[in-house]
Amino acid sequence: MKFMPTRIALYYFFICVFHNSYLKVESEVTVKELTEVSSNVLKASKMLEYASQSLRSAYINTDVHVDSFVKLRRSVTNEAKVYGNKILPIATALIQRLQEFSEDYDVISFDEFQEYLDELTKEAEENFKFSTYVLELHKAILTEFKKLDGQAKIVLNELELEAKYYEEKVNKFRREAKVKDNLAIGLIWIPLVNLIAIPILNNEREDIIAQSIAAEKQREFAVAATKAIEGPLIRSIGEFISAIGGITSFFEILHQELKSFSGRHEKFKRSESKRHFSAIKKKVKELIFACRFFMSKIPEFETNLLAIPNDHDQNYVQEWLSKKQVEIWGEKKTFTEWGKNWFGSNKQITNLLGLPATSDRNEL
């Protein structure tokens, strides 16, 4: 029995050492996630820039009459309007929430952090769900664009076949122009006739050259715009999904860490939370900068998407959230239903999703 106090002391010492080591790793994971999430926000901004530019490029020249391309572009318009009118505002709100959450850490003291711990935990949980929602939105729209990717490949194949036709047509135009140039030279020496025929032939030659240039330019534009849809658009949205996945992971870890503070002994709770708070405090300005940079680019993204003509199916766009289903955590619902379940008490989120709010609390 005389050795019990020593054993107890050693056991207690072991627990403390193990516990502190665990906390250090846990906080380092959060700092690592915070560093990565800053990079992911900047990456998301760049990918959204590429995606919006890719969509806009298909509409720079609306006077294109290559039938297969016009059909493809008509299909793209609906999905582009879904993204611009429905998804982009929601993605923007996520970055805004991330920025405001980070600014809370930046301005509060440790004592205030402890006082508002429960509120911050609930906010982190809601942000985790909201980022999951944004992530699934982008996966769904990427699926729709990938369907058009197959159509784009068909268009490119058709354009390659038409290229020979255009080349032959251009060569024909140029041969005709050359023949008529020679004819015009012969008519120079015929009195009176030369005053009438030469201007006519010159006009015809100019028309032929103009037609040849227009034929080449239309095909070149159709190929370039189709490749933008087929390649950069799909890749940039895929990379944007990767970035949003990083933000989702950050909020999940942050929520679990904040939640863990409430279920431990007061002494350990203060030690853990102080370590967490100090670690986040050191890195949070980087994240705030990244979020502000993203928000500064929103007008550019919106301008690119607003350049797309409004000849879309308005019902399709308006009903997209209420009809598109997604499986999350083994349960399948429409985006509207997920919105009601997760954010029904948040007025600003429900307004964003076009849903009735059950209360006015938990605003952004």
C-alpha cells in the first residue's frame, strides 16, 4: 500500500503527458487545415475565374451559324444560368461566412472566446453543413456539364469533317477571285465595257474574299469555343470542387475540436481551448485576406456570366434546386429539402435558397 501514492502519481503524470501530446497534435492538425483552407479559397477564386471565362467565351460571337455548335451552346446556356443565378450566390455566401467566422477569431480575446464557445461551436457546425451543401451543388452542376462534354466531342468531330468543306470552299473562292482578276485585266482595253464591268467584277471579288474569311473565322471560333467548354470549363469546376472540399474538411475538424472542449474537465478544457485559440489566432489573418480577395473577384465572375444571353429555359433554372436530388450521408433528397432541413432557422440562408424561414435567428 505504501507504493500506491507513487503509482498514482506516475499514472497521473503519464495521463497528463499523453493528453498534452494529443492536444498538440490535434491543434497542429487545425493549424494545418487553416493554412490549407487559405490556399483553397485562393484556388477556388482562380478556378471560378477560369470557369466563368470559359462560359463567356462561347458567347463572344453570337453571329455563328455552325449548326452543331449553335445546338451545343443552346444546351450550355441553361446550365450556365443555373450556375450564375442559383449556385454562384450560394458559393459566395459560403466564403462570406468563412470570412466573418475568421474575423470573429481575429478580434475577440481568449476570455470572450470561452464565453462564446457554444455559439462558435454551433456556427462551425452550420458552416460545415453549408460547405457540404455548396460542395454537392458543384458536383451536381459538374455532372450536367460533363453530359455536354460528350456533345462537345461530337461537335468537334463534326467540325473536323466540315473543315475540309470549308477549306475547299475557301480555295474555290480564291480561284474564282483570281479568274475574275484576270478577266478584269482583259476588259481594261475595251472602251465603255471597262467602265461598267470592272467595278462589278471588283465588287464580286471583294464579296468572294469576304465570304472566304467569314467561313474560316466561323469555324475557328466554333472550334475554340467548343474546346473551352470541353476542356477548361470541366477541369476548372472539378478543381473548384477540390477547393470547396478542403473548406468542408476544415469546418468539420474545427467543429469537432470546439465541441470536444465542452465535455472535459474545466482545467483541461481551458488548457485545450487556449492552445486552440492561440494557434488559430496566429494564422487567421491569412484566411481573412484570402476570403477578401475572393469577394473582390465576384463582380468579375458575375460580369462574365451576365454576358451570356437570356435565351434559356426559365422554368428549368428556377426549379433546379427543387428538382435536382443528391445523396448526402446515405440519404437522398432534393437541394431544396436539404436546405429546409439544415438551414430552416437561418433567415439569410433560406432567403438565398428561396425558402421560408422558420425564425430570424442564426443570421449570416
